[in-house]
Amino acid sequence: MSAPDLSHGDFTLPGEAGYEQLTLRLAQKWGADTIRDSDGTQLSPEIVQSGYAIYSTLCLVRSVQPWARVNRGKLQQNFLMSFPVVADKAATTVTLLAGYYTEQFAVNFGDSPKKWWQVFDRTTGKEVAKTKWSVNPKKGTVTITGTVPGHQYTVNFLAFRLWEEISMYNHLTNNWGDREHLAAVDPMQPETQKVLLAFLEKWLADHPATKVVRFTSMFYNFSWFWGADHAKLRDIYSDWGDYEMTVSPRALTLFEKEYGYRLTSEDFVNGGLYNSTHNAPSRRYRDYMDFIHGFVIEFGRKCIDLVHRHRKLAYVFYDDHWIGVEPSSPRFKEFGFDGLIKCVFNAFEVRLCAHSTGAKTRELRLHPYLFPTGLKGEPTFKAGGNPTLDAKNFWIDARRGLVRAPIDRIGLGGYLSLVEPFPDFQDYIEGLAQEFRLLKSFHAGGRPWVAPFKVAVLTAWGDLRAWTCSGHFTPGVALYDVLESLAGLALDVTFISFDDLVKNGVPRGVKAVINCGRAGSAWSGGHYWDDPRVEAVLTQFAKKGGGVVGIGEPSARPRAGQCFKLAQVFGLDRDTGDRVANGKYKYAVAPSHFITADVTAPLDLGKDVDGIYVHGPATSVLADRAGSPRLATHAFGQGRAVYLSGFKFTFENTRLLHRALHWAASQEAAWGAWQSANVKTEATCFPKVGKLVVINNAGTDETTTVTLGDRMTTRTVTLPAHGIQILDV
Amino acid sequence: MSAPDLSHGDFTLPGEAGYEQLTLRLAQKWGADTIRDSDGTQLSPEIVQSGYAIYSTLCLVRSVQPWARVNRGKLQQNFLMSFPVVADKAATTVTLLAGYYTEQFAVNFGDSPKKWWQVFDRTTGKEVAKTKWSVNPKKGTVTITGTVPGHQYTVNFLAFRLWEEISMYNHLTNNWGDREHLAAVDPMQPETQKVLLAFLEKWLADHPATKVVRFTSMFYNFSWFWGADHAKLRDIYSDWGDYEMTVSPRALTLFEKEYGYRLTSEDFVNGGLYNSTHNAPSRRYRDYMDFIHGFVIEFGRKCIDLVHRHRKLAYVFYDDHWIGVEPSSPRFKEFGFDGLIKCVFNAFEVRLCAHSTGAKTRELRLHPYLFPTGLKGEPTFKAGGNPTLDAKNFWIDARRGLVRAPIDRIGLGGYLSLVEPFPDFQDYIEGLAQEFRLLKSFHAGGRPWVAPFKVAVLTAWGDLRAWTCSGHFTPGVALYDVLESLAGLALDVTFISFDDLVKNGVPRGVKAVINCGRAGSAWSGGHYWDDPRVEAVLTQFAKKGGGVVGIGEPSARPRAGQCFKLAQVFGLDRDTGDRVANGKYKYAVAPSHFITADVTAPLDLGKDVDGIYVHGPATSVLADRAGSPRLATHAFGQGRAVYLSGFKFTFENTRLLHRALHWAASQEAAWGAWQSANVKTEATCFPKVGKLVVINNAGTDETTTVTLGDRMTTRTVTLPAHGIQILDV
């Protein structure tokens, strides 16, 4: 193959009006082919006409503010649960928005509260009859009669959102003072659809230089409810995958027509838990998601068609108003998007972007975002920040995924002017872009080598939430850590749901199934284990030679006497506290095992679970703490199970998981090919182009020995901190 | 008052044939008025005729071995659950006793398996139709047809017990070789009752020197199922309060007649959890307990009447075969016992014994038991043991309770010959007996001073399990630790159940209610919280000025959005893992508080719970760990709540709890009277006799300042290790 041009292309630069010289200089230096605007920045004519392709960001639902201001009844809305009030007398008054941020929310008193709202006695769990409560729009209250002293009451009510959340977040984070608070209109309303399409038509005509319309994103933001006291409780509720903020009386009415049954406010409020992606979703809520997904495709398609009619491309940002877009859905291709752009902190997010089909171009927006501070308020491009080191660290995290899966483009976002005082940052990005182009060229030659068996991750969401849980990495949710490990391993990973499993069994080629998460979560599966076919299919899979790797509370669905549905497969179970009188088998810790061969330090599995007990001598405990096994193996029929009490992404644990999967799959014989000995490094073979990529995932210089595909020959490589080396093989 | 004779009386000495001289010498030295035999020892005529009162132990159900051997079908029995078997084919065979100790159990194939047994598909949770399984008595198996591959099956079956558990334990612990394995007959059978009464009649006639018949105890032992592999899993199930070992077809038939409904095997087996006292009991099981209690009283009364007719006294040992005796029950007095004897390790057990009414004499059997080894196999009266130090440590633990509640007698048990080589032990017991007699004399003058408010401990069992959980102290069950603290405090403690609460409200005079335990346990209450009246009563109690002290997972009954039913009262709740998307209020730790005034070291609350989040600024966090409050207070209405994430009995924590109760009860003004500053010491005032008892609960010399009843005057006292001092006040 001919040497690729590594100096230019596939790079999106954020331009900034007023910094035209810097914009064009860095576009040249970083090999950009495209210049974009960002939230809060604009491109000047000088930039727009410089010959680069232009991406223009467009958030449709925020785009018609004058109309939004005079059509408050057509703003987006959602159900909220009032904070519980304890009754003291036979009449109890609830101030609906007490505790909520009133710049974000206003109660929707206009849409028949008696039809859509619900009042609950949370002590009995029963709904209060609609004849027993009345609203006072002037005071913003509901008064309940016949209340029982000592019982707790809550009101589920509809609230309009006056301030669109991304506008609100950026505004308050960057102290935008009296700049306008943008509101989001709801395209579920036919009149609003007309207004938006007319706006888009005009906008497209007004932006002749724009080559790519980068939608941010479609119509509905992920759920984000703010509290009144930003210092102490800003995020009352925040979930990247929840559809709460799509709700409206019209949506509920259309849903009922299409699905033949009516959803209630409590289907959304769920006692204040809402429908967090982390919790096993109800069937009713899954139906609602399908309904909204259909709507977003239907109206989204109209917008994208308009873009195409103007001979522009339509890209979508895989964040913010992405609800209903669902890039992992098989229907995603119906939108007709030309590109998908994902902002990434971690390797699993690279895989998330690469996993989507239905858009030709997949682009990553790398970090750091060109902002004075990071997402947690830490300094970036300002005094005290070290943006170059940040860029290196973000890059080595993302690169693990980039080596494993093809991505078409990369880019940055934010205020370009901020990088001016950081020449080393400018230099680093130049090299980073070249490294990206080199890896892309290898992928172009063919997919990298993977182990000769498939791994399936089993969750309630299956492929719809492949390579993520709910948004960016959240500490304490072990599956994120597992995904981050898997994202860089030479494994063919597939994501299946319980519905898939019941319908099709374990997919062909899968030799190890991972189930990971706490009891009740979408990740371990919660109520989906109530279907006995799930247990039967996996048990028989193991019995006939399959591998099961359980982490945390896998298959947990506690009933009297048993917590893990697959306890017989794991050869162990968890005591949730009701086994004080049940004796525990006394195991001895096994001295060594294939799985722990590279372990050099005491296991650190993060916040793992305790109370694990083994069934008997067939279960080998490889590590424990205070009498509770943390790592155990169990031969079951012809198959094998591995149990880990938790998981935390570290280089050592990534190796441990990699080995555990090979062992569970009875594939020890396949172990060692294209394997880098030093756990801080990883090796990837691109057999078609004859290249072996060795990456250093650490901020220190590292030496490693790489075993080649014959599992005999080795090569020793020394890598600088954050470094990469390419070997011909 | 005249000085009491402290050298003699109220002491029961275990005599031993062959060691007559030692027996009589120590009886004199220790001031014994009574000599007893023990399990494994006998009294010789020389001892019996020495002029001391004679206690003779008698275990009726073990007393008729020749008859038992030829009436195997009348031995005691119980339901067992076979270990789960995973089906591989459409027919599955279960070996019933696999994993169980076959010297203890034999399957009862004789009593209509199809009537009494049940087979469960534990994967679906459904019972397998009786037409789908068959028994093979010869092989000891059940074969199930129509089994689904991958499903788990268990069989609930009746098993006779061939070896009575206390006999088994002593036999195997002391290597009794081929000495006879004693079996326990079931007095539920009318024929057995006749045999037992005839035996007793003869026995009473044959023991003219016996003054007290010490029953060990009545008929049914606490539940204790042994595993086949004693080294790795001896106790498959062991619960001091469970009625499992009372079951028989006859008992179930009589129950159905009396209660009008039929119990099933699963009411006892409960998925393998059985009916552990630690778990919130079902209403059906509570009915069954009442039924057995009634039977034990009815037949027990016949035995006791016989004893009385022979002009002897009847004492009962409050352990071993105590099931159905229930010394805390209001019906206990119907037995007509003259005495109750409790073996004690801890202060709460002293209170347990003192709490019972209906027997005139309450006696403690102190530790160490005169055995070569302790209960955990540690050396006592043999090389490596230090029985004198053991005795001191047991004594200071028990003494805390003895100071607070009157006990009539003390004694020892076991092999007296073992103490011969330990003259310092002989001396220590002499002094101990005198100390006991002194404390008894103070109680005789009137009850010690307590704070001017009552404390109620709220559990599912209420007063029936007052001052215990289930048997001796079990680490990890926080209520034991709480009881051990309370047992020595100057508080009037009452125990109430949820049924009591619903029926009568919080008892008059109670200003603080404790609810302590893990979710689902009998101690926190589990399903008893489903009755909304419980929440309402306690919430209104707090609102009107009452105090609630919650420990661990108080009032836990998780539903979507709320874990603690009293979350509004505590101002906090527990995230059981489903609140990943729900924000948490950011609290600051309060610098000082009345409750923590004596805390000098970081809190050690044992194995406490995490995931606690506070509702808002009204909750004061006094201590936390990793963002989870461990000690918090909340003003609620006119009342107060205190939350502790766990509890462990230590001197510091005892003080902390003492203060927390005063604060919750809004009784800070009552704090300080008769209070010893040094937490390793405690003070008790006997106002009627004008004595102030100061005890040193530590194995080190301690100095303390005691504040008198005026809460002004102080006295400084220096105490030797394990010491006591009496002041006139």
C-alpha cells in the first residue's frame, strides 16, 4: 500500500470570529479540512470564505425564540414529582415547584390537570381520587382533602421548561449575565413543526457557504431537572438516556392511539426515580421510547430532507438533544443522516460512535473542549490548567478504542482563541491528528485481529445501549469500567438484551456472556430475570460448554433463599442479610490460576459487593476479603463461570478480565497471540496491512514484550509516555 | 438495713462423682447452697447426702432411649429442603439427604409424602404437581418428571432426627466415641406422652434427694441442621428461636383443626431460609408458634404438676429444648415453673432472664462452662487457657446487666474436676459470688435509678424477643450490640412489636423509639411496615415531640423512590443503588453536638450501611464516610430523629447511644445524673438503700468522676481492673 498523507484531512477545527488569523494558521497546522462554529462562537465571512468546508451547528428547537416567547403553551414539558409533604391534618397543601429551579420550570396548569396529573399517598402507595384534590394556579399549589396525618403525599404534575438545559448550563457556567435564556419548543405540536420547517428552509437559504448542517441534536434533550439551590442540589435528576423531557398531553394522546393503552404520569415519575437508564425499564416505558423514536425519525427525516434538498449534508451530534435519535437502533438509518459526531472522554465512547450504522461518517469531538474549565469546573485553558497534558491523557484513553474500531474524522470544539497562549498544545494536536490518520489508514486495510470467539454483554437494553450505560463515565457503575476495559481488547464484543436471549438464545459464536451490575439495575437485568427462560437458556448454555462471567450482583433477582438466578452456575450466591441463620461453606483461597497469572498487587475492584458465599468444594475462590469471595471460578457441566465482586477500570483489571473471558470460554489455548506483556501497554495487529500497533496507555515510559500471532515469537518495544510504535509483521 | 451475709447462699455448684472432696470443699468456699449434676456428670450418694439442696437435670425427650429405639416413627422430625438440582433432561432425580448429616437425619417416607411434601421449580417459583413426582424410599430419592432443562428443583420433605442435637454436639465435641447416640421422642404423640409421664413418675420416685428438677428444657430444641461435611459446613441451618424442629404430620393436623387453615411444607422451608428469628416472621408462622406454645404449656404443665406432686420444685433451663417455652410470653406463668435458669455470656442475657415473669426464681449459669474448651473450641480448662481471666471478663460483661436488674441466683455448670489445678479460679469465684450477693441485696431494697423517660425498642417480635435477637451474641446483627449497650444503662427499656404499635400506639411514657436492623429483618420490621398505620403512628409521635432513633436500615421497606418508610422523619434515606441519576444534597459535617460530646476517636459503628443521602438543610450530619452520613440528626415537627448507619458495642458507642436517646427524647436536661465520666466505667444509684455502685468494665485500672443525682456534686473513684466500688450516697 502507498503511504497515506498524514498531514491533512478528516479534521474539524472550531473557528472563531475575531481570531481569523489564528483560525487559518491552526487549520493549516492541524491539517483541518473543515471549520465549524460552536455554542457561543460564530464564524466571520473571512473564515467562511477561506475555502474550508463549513460545519454550522444548528439547534432547531432553540432556533425560534421570538415565536417561543409568545407561544409558551408550546414549549417542551415533562412530569415532575413534588417533594413529599407529610400530612398533619385532614387537608394538606403542596407547593408544586418547592425545591425546583423556577427559572427552568413553570407549572402547566393549562392542560387539564385532572386529566394528566396524579396525586399519591406514598405511605399507602395508592393514588388519591381526583375528586379529593384541587389546584390553585395563582399560588402554584395543590390542596388535598381527606389526608391522613402522618402519611406522605406527592403530586405528579406537568411543567413547562422555560429555559433549555444546555443554554442554561452554558449560561450559568460562563456567567453570561443577561444574555437571553433560550427556550425549547416542542415539535410534537403540528403548528410548531411548521414554524421549525419554515425556519430551517430560510436558514438553509441564508447559509450558502455551509456544507454540513450539524444538528445539536434533534429535538429532545436528555433529562436534567435542576434544584432551587444550585450550590447544594443542582441536579435533582439527570439521566443521559431518559425520555422524560419528551412528554406532553399530545404525545400521550398519540401514544394511546397507536399502542392502545394509556400511560399515566406515574409511568414517568416512578416514585421520583423517573426512568433512569440505570434501572431495568418497564415494558410500558419501552413502548413509549419506541413511540418517541418513531416520531423523532418521522419529523427528523423531514428536516434532513430539507437539508439535502439544499445540497448540504446533515450530521447529528450524539449528545444533548439526542433523545429519540438512538444511533444504535436499527431504525437510525431511516433518518438519512450523513454523519454522526460523538464527544468522547473514554475508549468506550469511541466504540459507541463506531458501533452506529446508518450514517456514513463517524466523527469524534475530542477533549479537552476549548473552554476555560472542564466539566467539573477544573481549570483547562486558564491559569492552573495544563491543556497539553489533558489532551495527552484524553488521547491515550480514546486511542485504545480508536485502535480497535474505525472512526472517520476527529475534531475539537469551543473557543479557539483560548489555545493561543499554549503553543505546546498547538504542536501536540498536530501530532495527534497525524496519529489518528495513521490508525485510520490501518483500519482502511481491514479489521484488526480479535480472539477466535465472541463475547456477549447481557443487559436489559442490549444493543440499544451498546458501549455505554447512560452518558459519560459514572464512577460506581461497574459496567462502565468493564466497557472501558473491553473497548481496547482484541475481542469481538456483542450486546444482547434479555428479549434477544429469550427469542434467539445465545448468539452463534459467543463463548462468554458477561452480566454485570447491581441488583435491579438495567445492567444486571432486574425484573427481566422473572422470565424463567432467561435462567434456563443461560444455564443450558453453560452446561453445554459456554462461559458466564458475572460481576457484582449478576442475575440478581432476590427471593427467599436465593439472590442470583444463576447461583447454581456461579457456584455461589449473595447473602443480602437474611441468611444469618444459614451456615456458610468454609473455602480455602486457591493459590494460583490462569486468570490471576498477571496479578501483582492486591485486587482493587472498586466499590464491590460483600456477603458472597460459595455452595461447596466445586467453587474455587481466587481472592476474598473478610470471608466474602471477590473472585471465584466454577466448573458447571461442560462450561465455566467466573465471578467478580465488582470491577474497576485499571490496567491490571483489564488484563484480569481479558484472561477471565478466555478462561470462561475455555479458550486458554487462544491466549497470548498479539499480546503485550506489560499491562500498561496494548498491542493490536492489523493482519491485512501487516502492521502491529503498540500503544503506551500510561504517562510514563514503558518497555514491553509483545508476543506475535504464532504465540511464540516475541518483540521487545520501548515506548515514551503516551507513546505509540508501529511494527511491521 | 442490716449487713447481708455475703459468704453464703444463692449459688449452684456442679458436683462430680469421684471428686467428692473437691465438690464439698468448693461448695463451702463458694458458699453454695445447691449442688447439681451436668450433661456428662453424675452425683454420687456421698454428694447427694451431704446436706446441700440437689438440682437434678432432666431432659425428658431424651430420657426414654430403649423405647425410642423401637419407636423410630415417633422420633421428632422436621421439614428439610433438598439442595437444588439443575435439570438437564425431562426427568430429574433428587437425592434428598445429599449434603445433610445422615447420622442426624433419616427421611420420613412413612407419613404420606404426597400429602406433606412439596416439590418446587425454584426457577419459576411454582410447585410441581404431585402427579409429576415419585419417591424411592430405598434409594432415598425423588424423581420428578416433566422437568425443564436449566430449571432448579428442590424437594421439601419430612426427616426424622435420629440423634438429638445437644447429645450430638457434646458427643462430637468431647469425642465420646461409641457412647450411645440419644434420640429425642416427640411428645406431640399421645402414646409418647404416656411413656414420658410414666418415666417421669418413676424418676421422681427414684430421686428422693432431688429438691429441684431442672428441665433441659422442655421438648423441642432450637433448630440445628447439620451438614455432611462437619469441617466445611457443619451448620447448614441454626437458629435459637425457630420452631422448625417441632413439626410433624400430627402437629400440622392439629394446627389445621384449631386455626382453620392448613400450613404447607413451604411455610417452614421458605426457600431454604426456614423461619429464622432474624427475618420478619409471616403471620402463618406466628400462628404456628402460638399453637406449639400452647401445646408445650399444656403437656409441660402435666409434667410440672407431677414434679410438684412429689414435693419437688421445677426449674427450666432457658436454652436447648426451650422452643415453645417462651419465658417472655404472658402465658409462661401457666407452666407453673418455680425457677428459670439462663446461661449468660453478655449483659443483655442477664436482662433477658430478669425480664421473664411467671417463675419465682431467676438463676444465671455463668461462664466459663467447666469444659476443656469454649464454644468456639478455644482452650479454657486446659493447657493454653486462662480460666480466671475468662471468668473476670465474662463477669464484667454480665455484671453490667446484674447491676440494672435483679437476679436471684447464680451458678456454674460442667466438670468440677477441671477447676482443681486452678486455685486462682477457685479464689476468684469465691469473690464473685460475694459481689453477686451484695448487688442482690441492693436490688432487694428497691430498683435502681433510671432516667425520667422510657425507651421503646420496636421490632417485629416485640416483647416476645425482648433483650435478645436469636440466642447468644452474633456479630453483624446490630441490635445485639444495641441491646448490650442498653443492658447496662440507667434507662427504662420496653420492647414493642408493630402489632402493639398499631393496636395501642407508642406506650405512655416512651419518649424515644429505637428501630434498628437491616432491611427485611425482624429487627427493622420488613413487611410489617406495609401497614400504613405503623408509619403514621410513628410520624405523628415524632411530629408531636417524640424521638426516633434509627440504626442501620430503620423502617426499611424499599419501593421505587424510597427505602426508609420514616425517611421524612429522619430527614434522610438510603440509596439502594437505583438512584444513580438522582442528585444528592451536599451537606457539611456539623462541628459539634450534644450527642458526640464524649466522642474522642473516629466512629466505629461496625459493619454499617452506606448510600445514605440527606433530604436538605434540616438534616445535620455529625459524621460521615465517603459522602455517606453515619450519624445525623433531624428536627421533625416538635420531635427529633437520630440516625446511625450501624452500631457496635463499645464503651464509647454506649455513651453515644445514651446521649442520642436523651437528645431524641428532648431530655438533655435530664442528662448527667448518676453518670460516670469515664466511658469504661458505669454508675448505678440504688436510692432506697443509699448506695452508688461504680463498676469498671475494663481490664485496666480506671479513674472516673461520678456526678450525683443533683447533677452538680461529683465524686472521684479509682477502680482496679474488673473492679467495683460502693459509695454511700
